[in-house]
Amino acid sequence: MAKITFDGIEVEVPDGTTILNAARKIGGGVVPPAMCYYTPLKGSGGKCRACLVRVAAGSTKDPRPMPKLVASCITPVQDGMVVENTTSQQVLDVRKGIVEMLLINHPLDCPVCDQAGECDLQNFAFEHGVSTTRYEEERRTFEKIDIGPYIQLHMTRCILCYRCVYTADQLTDARVHGVLGRGDASEIGTYIENTISNDFSGNVIDVCPVGALTDKTFRFKQRVWFTKPVNAHRECSHEKCNGHVTLWYKGKDVLRVTARKDEYGEVKEWICNECRFEKKETADWIIEGPAHIDRSSVIAQNHYELPVINPQVIADLPESTVRELEKNPPLKLGGPNGTSF
Amino acid sequence: MGRKLLTEHVNVEGIETFAVYRKHGGYRAVEKALKMTPEEVVEEVKKSGLRGRGGAGFPTGLKWSFLAKPEGVPRYLVCNADESEPGTFKDRYLMAKLPHLLIEGMIAGSYALGARTSYIYIRGELLYVLRILEKAIAEAYAAGFLGENIQGSGYSLDLHVHPGGGAYICGEETALLESLEGKRGNPRNKPPFPAVQGLYARPTVVNNVESIATVVPILNMGGDEYAKIGVGKSTGTKLFSACGHLNKPGIYELELGVPVEEFIYSDEYCGGIWKGRELKAVVAGGSSVPILPKELILKTAAGEPRLMTYESLSDGGFVTGTMLGSGGFIAMDETTCIVKNTWNFSRFYHHESCGQCSPCREGTGWLEKVLHRLEHGHGSMHDIDLIVSVAKQIEGNTICPLGEAAAWPVAAAVRHFRDEFEWHVTHPKEATQPGAVYRGNLVLA
């Protein structure tokens, strides 16, 4: 085990844990943003430089500070390490610069982009960026590439995080998809417009932090913040898929199906294309209940699920308070199964 | 003229063949090394004080001693012959003229590191050099210096030459290893460093051509003897590729410690600036090191004469100094437009950025576009501060040193030639005339 101090908070994690994951153990506002790192994908990280932090002391053995900022997503912790994230002005300034770099060639077409509302870049820019740009040149654009009936690849929006490349590499058997070109002309592509037709290809949509890869069956159907996420499952016949998904409802219609994600937007279980693209009737699914979205983006703004307060807590409250709460609830209180209190 | 250790026999007829090279004392270093233990060879290189000749100047012996040595796992020595820095062309010359010198160094180095297979990763454009090397390697195999049981010592080594695809980024050691493995040449995240997980995830040392070749004279004369050449921590001799507006551009082997002024003006070396013109600026170590104006390259800020050593060239940090880098010495005369030159450099880095990490991918393109605007008379004063700020946002925040290589020349050009940039803004008509050059007062604080 290694003990580190992150933004003045001490945390103990197993050896080999990255600084980012140690920070995630603390949670809350100190967690560095991550645009390319994705825990389930081997080899991801280190590319976007959004998670750069300052290591003020390397370890107990060697307490010298590291000369450069380090990418927290790939740097393992050392016992006695002291890391500064939000407490270092240098880190915050550099992060502002990274936002600027990521945005200079981004089309900023959020009003027509399906990802808006659940976009990592949008959140990142909102939290760390500035509202003006110093970039006057023409932005880089790409022709849209057709990669099959289900997925839309829109390279102009891509920030080259490589997540989809790792996904395609690690989930599917035949590699058909990678990065072509170099520098700011590099693009994600299936060489000479191959169709991606793998059973798990739809997962690249879930890992994409921006709107570069979107679901053709959901395109332009609805703004995501008007849809309601509901956890559901089904008996999936695919051997690698266990059918645990989130359904996104608008009224009675299932508009789209995605994998379930944790609070950092990382997929918990990969799902197959049949579940994702073809089962869009409520009757196909066994509903479990509302999905909780633990994020600060606009998609979390109209939470419709009831906040659950531990019944034990309520039982411990003085009776007068409970009666007061019943009469004039500040929030709706609910039991563990959504039963109203 | 100083001693020549690497290029002593370079003009001998047929030196690229095994027989002639052997007649002039070739492969003595290998014979000597095979009688020593590998540790003794490493110790000898350590004692010599040899610093990496590829640009960063990291002590080679120290790098060798860092190599992880787990039991039963292969280790590799990889020679970085992907020389693509604008202004640097010493390795090409060395390999084309003296292929056996590199091969001899590779054998001695591989023996010291315990490598059984070694690679020379050569820049794709140098196809003719690749053929020369392959021929020389075949000769070395035939003479029993490569292959099984070299000279009856029990040590075996296979040496391969692998051509790259012509990407500058593959000169970065981890990108080189990726490319050698057959993948896209993207630099890796560090740690793990190549000394622990390099080629095929095995411990690997990557050295520049000249560093490996220098092992030969070190072994021949002994590390202590070698360390006596040069000044302070800059020991030995180094090849410099002088180019630009010089009377006698070319490759010069110098004992480190020659004054810069002597190197530029003496007839023994570059013979002064061509056409009787004045020197304006020098890029001392390949295009990625900071440019210095005449006043600062000839003398340090303290007024001491600047020497061709690692320490003296970096005297004053980046405020008034530069770096020795890879030895690509570019001299510019008074007719050179620094803005155009800076734009040209940043165009190169824009083209060569691998596109993996965001500051470099986006920043190099941005720098090029703004510099293009400034050069063509469409810039504003704000743009000058903008490029400095963008360069600062790239520097130090990237995966590999290409970010710094792109940022340093821009920042240094504005630092030392700001008035010239401002002239491009205030006099766009004059500045865009063909051949127009700012000739204001270049006195610097």
C-alpha cells in the first residue's frame, strides 16, 4: 500500500495505482479531468494532457519534486508522494491551455451535436476554459466517412483520444479501425471506408468523449437531457454480452440504448449491437428502475429519480422533524425501493 | 587542427570495405572488448565521460549502467540512425563513409550490454546508406565478427538494419522502438523507460550513431585517456555539421572546447561567412535549439568567449544561451529574415508532429499559421505575444520532446529578434518585398 497526499488530502491505495485513480478514491472536486484515459481499456491515457498534475514530492525515499507536470492517469503513485491538482496555479493555467488547444480545431457545433449534454469536452471546457478564443484561422474539417449502418463517424469533432481505437482493438477480433495520417491531419478511419460490422462495434459510441462517433439510430431524435435513463436488462443470446443496459426514454418510446456508465463516464459492462441497436421496445426489457446520473453536466440537471434517504436516518430523526418534513418536504423522501415515505 | 578520432581515416581509398578498414586498425576495439568482461567495457565508457551525441547529452556510460538485467530475458541495443533534424547530417556522413566503425561500435556495445540481437534503425530516405551498411554487415559476418561465436570468444551477435518510413518523430527513442516493432511511430508514455521495457517490452538501450561509433576510439585508447580530451564534462571529440551561409560548410570533427568564433571564422574550419557578409544569427545544435544572435553566440552574456562544449553553449540558460544539441550548426548571414526562418522551422514541426497528444498536435499547427501570417504581412502586435504564449503552452506538457523542439525556436526567435517581428507588423509592405530583410539595430540587452 502507498500513502499519498493529494491536494492536502491523505489517501492510501494499493501499489501501482495511478495518481488519477487515487484521486478518484477521494472523489469530488479534486479529481483531475480525463479526456482520453478509460479504465477498462488497456493502454489508454496520456494523450489529452487534461489530467496533468504537479508532483511536489516524488516519494518518501526521494522527496524531490518532478521537473515537469505529469499525466496523472498513467503515473503510478509512490509512497509519500505529494500531488497538487486544484491547489497549484500552474496546473490550472496549463489546463486552461489544454482546453484552448482541444477547442481550436473543434467545430463547436454543440447546438446540433447529439453528444451535447453528455459531452466530456463540453464539461471540461465549461469548468476549465475561457469563453473567448484567440484562434483566428480556419478550423480543420473532414469529410464525413460512412462506416456502416449504425455508427456515424464525424471526424471534425474528434479530439483523437484513441479510446475507440483501443476499444476496437481489444473488444473485437479483426482490427478494421485505426488512426491514419499524422499531426493535426491525423484522423480515425477504417482504411478505405470499410464498414465496421462487428457484434461489439457499438461500444465505440459509448467510449467517445465527444460527438465524433454517434448512434445513427438516435441521431437528431432528441436532446439527451430530455430523455430519461432507466436501467434494464434482458436475456441476451450473445455469449459475451449479459444484457445490462440503460434505456433512454422519451415518453413511452425507447430512443436509445447504451451501456451502463459509472460516475466518470466509464462503461461498466460492454454490450452487444443487438441489445444496443435492435431492441427498442419496452417489451424487450426487464425494467430495474431509474438510472442515476452522477455528473455535473446538463444531463444531470433534471434528475427525475427520487433521492433516497437511508430509512435508518429517518428513524433517528425526532418525530417532530419527521412530521414537519412530511408536511413541507424540502425534497421528496424515498425508501430504498422508491416507496414514498 | 585537433585530433581526429572518428574520421581519422575517412579519406582513405576503400575504407568502406572490411579489408581496408581492418588494415587501418579496424576491429581492434572489438578484439579488446571481447577479452574484457562486459562490466569492464561499461566502466571504460563511463570513465570516458562520453555524453550522448544525439542531442540530449546524457552520459552514455550511465545510460548503459541503468539497463535492467533480469535473468533469462533478451536485451537489445538499438542504434538510432534516424537522423532527421534540420541542419544535422553528421550520422549520414559517418555511416556512408565508415560503415564498419558503426558496426564495430555496435558489436562492442552489444557485448557490454549483453545483447544477442541488435538493430540499426536508419532513416528511410537514406536508402543508399542502408545498402552500404548491409554490405558492410555481410562482410563482418563473413570475417567472423558477427554471427555465432565471434572470434572464438563464445559471444554471438546478430545485427540488423531496419529502414524507417521517413518520419522525424521516429528519432524519438520510444517512437523508434514502436516503429521497429512494426507499429505506428507514436512515442510511448514514460515511465516505463526503455531501459526497463523497451523493444518488445525488453530492456533496451537506444544510442545515437555517433555515440556508438565513439565507443571504438574509447576502447582503443582507454576511457581515462579519452576523458583528457575536451573541456570539463564535455570530453572527447564531436562531429559538427556546419551549414548555412558559410564559406566552407561541411562536417568537422572538433575536440570539444574550440571557441565558436574560431570555428566560424578560422580557415581551418568554416572559413567565415560567405560573400564577405556579416553573421546575423546561429542555430548551434539543430533546428530545435534556441537561435542566438551574433553577439550572444560568440560571447556569453558575461563576456566570456563561447566554446563548442555542452556547458558553454548552454551558459545563461535559455535567456542568453542555447544548447549543443546534435551538432547541426546553422549560420545565417545578415540577409536572413528571422521571421521567415522561424516560420519555416515551425512548418517542419507542424508537419512532423505525430498527432498523439493535444498540445503538440494543435499547437504546432497554430504556431505555423500565426507565423505564416506574420511573415506575409498580415500579423498584428498581438500575434507576437500569441506565439510566445502558445509556445509556452506546448513546452513541457507533451508526451515527448517534439513539443519542446517546436516551442523553443519560436520562443527564442521572439526573445532575441522581437524588433524584427515588430517590423513585419509595422511595415507589412516592405517586409513582403522579395528578399526584404530588417536591418535595424540588433543590439541586445
